[in-house]
Amino acid sequence: MRIAVDAMGGDHAPEEIVPGALAAAQIVDAEICLVGDEIQLNALLSDTTGAVARAAVDTRRAGRVTVVHEPGVVGMDESPRAALQRKRRSSMAACVDMVRDGEADAAVSAGNSGAFMALATTRLRNIADIDRPAIAITIPTKTGKAILLDAGANADCRSEHLAQFATMGICYAEHLLGLDSPRVATLNIGEEQCKGNALTQATYSLLASAPINFVGHVEPNAILDGHVDVIVADGFVGNVVLKTIEASLQFFNDGIKAGIASSHLARLGAWLMRPVFRSLAAKCDWAEYGGALLLGVNGVCVVSHGRSDRRAIREAIVVAANAVEHDIVEEMRQSVQLLSALPASTEVLSNSPQV
Amino acid sequence: MRIAVDAMGGDHAPEEIVPGALAAAQIVDAEICLVGDEIQLNALLSDTTGAVARAAVDTRRAGRVTVVHEPGVVGMDESPRAALQRKRRSSMAACVDMVRDGEADAAVSAGNSGAFMALATTRLRNIADIDRPAIAITIPTKTGKAILLDAGANADCRSEHLAQFATMGICYAEHLLGLDSPRVATLNIGEEQCKGNALTQATYSLLASAPINFVGHVEPNAILDGHVDVIVADGFVGNVVLKTIEASLQFFNDGIKAGIASSHLARLGAWLMRPVFRSLAAKCDWAEYGGALLLGVNGVCVVSHGRSDRRAIREAIVVAANAVEHDIVEEMRQSVQLLSALPASTEVLSNSPQV
């Protein structure tokens, strides 16, 4: 197995990407191919100080981490269109091309996610019967994990798209989370069928008649309480939910830190509570859940957070390796055949530009 | 000032509504008129045990809490349409009618919010130039409070509606929060103008050309960090954000409780941290922020959470009294005249049923 990693993509590239790749190389059975400026990458790989360096020596010796020279970088603020049209190749495009050309089994990038999705959809093309690829993210819940999709690939969607997301989410949950007959729900602002907007109501009708374990509309608390396994939403709402959870936990965290700073007793209390806070932090640590799969394209693509550190990159590579190992693209192709059983909806939608 | 309170509306009505009204009567300069089944209400008011009873005696003696008999109840699951069409009157409808007929200055209900909104919009009618009334909720932030609207009245909106929400939100922030030139933002999944869905992009264009302090798109973290004062969103997204914040804080809270339960040292730590937790809880306590104003109708209507306890009811009445005192409806009428300066947008929207 060979995983192409965009070494130049992300807020902390390539400094954090290289150690992340080295760490991943020690836990996954794959060759990690760092794609980027070979001068910078080799300098980082041959840095002989610290634990990273020792890992580098070991893994390079074993041929587990390699370098492909492609110095062009897609800017974090570059428009997806510009990234597609640029004449000079980029490390990100090279990773996607390697997957397309069979030179790699998966592509991982923490760079400009809009550009990465645009490159993936145009160069790898969608799986047959999938209109819109979706970003699937795992959310920590009280009882385990849930899959939320779309987490941001498609800001405006129709109900057929959400039905396709459901099919892909079920496939993800079955093959990567090992769930049997995962519970599928539409994210909504009320549990009753009649509640919601035009999109969620139309999606409810579609999913209720599909041969899946559809449990109906759920509100955000049901997700975090672990009552459902696969939650579908349009990419705008999915992304808002994701970012609101992150922001709320940060709000709570900052509030506790500020409280501790103003009192010796509270600081002692916090010290005694360290194991509790650590365990919660591990659960809520989005870096651990950093690897979001772009589902619906002909290849494994993992979209990592722009601010990914080495740990997040390691996890993203683990997600990629896991997806390749479970042949998720082929499973997805088979799953979407179920889709043909679903009737089409008729609601109107503004044809709008995507994020 | 006279405030009509739907004593039969809410999960804990009338048991929690009555003490909430009694508590409010002691802090606001108004007559609180409890509308509901007078037998039940008088029984609760003449209960001679406890602090509630003592407050009851004082306030009743002063004529601050009165009872209007109207025993019909709108069910929590009753459709808004059914609530409008029911032949038998209800306590909720009576409250709204009292405002319409000048017998009360404000109506407060913790009952079926869809029915309450339907009653308010049909019986009080919208302020001129307002197409859709919106629910405005105050969100605690690191630096104070922010207004989010719409928090759930309109699941599907057009950009003109969001522009109207902005105008109403500014009026709220100026007159009820005392802010000068409040910062207005569109809730979005990226800060760049080009990011978002069709609705947020069209709204951006409208607001950018309006004579307001528009700061552009914001993501959820900017709200909780206190970077903006008025955030507009369609009622679906606004409601999802609200419920996601609630669910996330509950998730964190439950995680800490579970951690404490399993360790004596952590329990001691939590005891030492009590002031920190209490202060955070007070900030995050949605009961304190329970009174959401329905803006855009010809009357002050406060929509309280269905699960409101006495404290939430007290706060909802305080919000109502504050709104009446600041003559918010008249201020709103004047503010919306600004709207005529805004050009109309052209994007398409599915004409869908409302929540």
C-alpha cells in the first residue's frame, strides 16, 4: 500500500507534515510518499536531532517514507478554480494524480480543502450514481462515534443528494466502524416528521421508504448522546454543526482556564481533576478525528484540517490506510447500487456556487 | 404595565409558571396576569407552605398577580394550524388577544412555540415591511451577549428576510442591550465573501450595501468569542446552532460528572473548583436566557423554552417587561423604515411549509 501525502498543504506544512508521516509509517503497513519540495523535505528528514530524527532514520532505512519532488503549492486562500487551472503543477494535484494513475492508493492533504475536493472530483471522477461527493467526519459521542455527512463539500443540496450521503455513510459505518445495520437520521430542528425545512422534509420521505435503518429526524443532542450512527445534512448545516461543537467546547475550556487562573484553590482542584480533563480532552480532541474522508470519488482521499499538527496528520494517514485496507471505494460502488431503489424527489433548489 | 402569562403552557405548567410569575412580580414594575384554569391557579396561589406561598400572599395583596380564567390548553404536540382553528379558546390565544386588544402590554408563553408564533402573527399581524417575524435569542459570549436571529421561526428564508432580521436585531441590540452601532454578521461556513450557500452569499451582498455596521460572514467560534453582536441566519440554521451549543455544553458537563463519579480525588478537585463551575454554569444557563422575543409583530411576545422552570419563567417575564419599557415595538417600526433603502435580491427559494 502506498499513501501520497501532500507535504506542502496546511498551515504547518511541511514542518508538521513530515513528522506526522514518520509517525504514521511506524503504525501502518504502507509506504508513505511525501509529495513536495524535496530540498525542504530532505532537510526535515535528515534533521538528526530529537525523536523525530530517530524515527526518520529507521523508517527511511526501511524505505517506508519516500519523497516525490513537486514544489508547487496551492495557497490556502486560492480559489478551487484557480487551483484547477494553474499551469504549474502542485503537490496537492500530484497526490491526486498518483491515485488516479494507480501510483498511490490514497491521497492525504491538510491544504486548501476546496481545492483538494475540486481536484479529487475532477481528476478521479465520481462513483457511478453519485452526483455529489461528500465529506464524512466522525464525531465523538457519549457511546462511541457517529458519522456526519456532508460536513462541508456541498453548501446547497437536494434531497436526492442527502439520500446518496446516507448510502455512503452507511457503507462507511459498516466497513470502517464495524457497525451492523447503522441507525441513519436526518439532522433537523425537531423530531416530528412535519418539522424542519423543505430539504429535511423531502429527505425524510425519501429515506423512510429506503431499505435502510432510518430512525427519522434527530436534533443535535441525539448525535452527541450516541443515539444515531449516520447523520445526513447538507454541507452548510453539517459544517455549521461541526464548527459549533468545536466552538462550544473551546468556550467551555477557555472558561475553565480563566477560572483556574484567578484562584489557587481552583488550580489545585483542576490539578486533582487532571485525569478527568485529560480523558475528556482525548474524546473531544478533533486532531484525533482529523481525517475526514471525501466519499463518492473513485479513490481514497482524506481531507485533513488546515491547522493539522503532526498528530492530526498521523491520524489522517491512519484513516487513509484503514479505508484502503477495507477497499472502501469498491464497497461504496456496490452500496450505491441500492440507490436505484430510491424514488427521486421534486423540490426546487437554487443552483448555487459551491464552497 | 400588564403582562399576560400563559399559565397552562409548557412542560411544567402550571406548577412552575405560577411561582415564576410570583418571583417576577417582585422584581418588575408590572401586573402579572396569569391566564389559565382559575381553579388550578388559585390552588397554587393559595398554597400556604414555603417561600412561594409567602411571596404569593405579598404580591396578591398588592394586586401584582391576577388570574384570568381560560382553561383551554394548546397541546405541546398540537399543530399550529389546529391551534389556530380550535373552537375552544386557549390560555395561549387569550394572552395574545389581550395584547391585541390593549388589555396587556406583552404575552409570555412556554407552550407550543409553533402555535404561539402562529397565533401572534395572525392575531397581532406583522409590523409594516416585515415579511417574516423572527425569534431573537441572546447567546452568552466570552465578552457579554450576542443576538442570534432567526432562532427557529422560519425554516426556509430568502435573503430579504435575513436583511429584515438584521434590521430587527440591530434595534434589539441598541435598545435592549444598549449597544451603539452593533456589529452585524451573517452566520456562515467561512469568512470569505465567496464562501457559503446561495442564501448567505445573497444576504452578504444585501447587507454589505446597507447603512449598518456589517462585519461580513462569521463562523460559530466568532459568536462565542464575542466578535459580533447581531448574527443573522435562517431559522433552520439558527435553531441548529442554538441546539448544538446546548448539546455540546451538556456533553462536556456530563463528561465531567461521569469522570468525578469514578474518582475520590477528582471529586475533591471538583469541590475545590465549585466557584469556577458555578460561574460557568451561570453563564451557560439557558434558563437565564430563556426569554426569546418574537420580533416583527405588533406586540411584545416572549417565547419561553418548553421545559422552562420557575426561574426561566421569571426571566422571560423580565425580558417582556424590559421590551415594553423600551417600547421595542415602536422602535422596531421606526427601524424597519431603513429597510426600504435595501435593494431586493433575486435568488430562488423553494416555497416550503414552515415549522
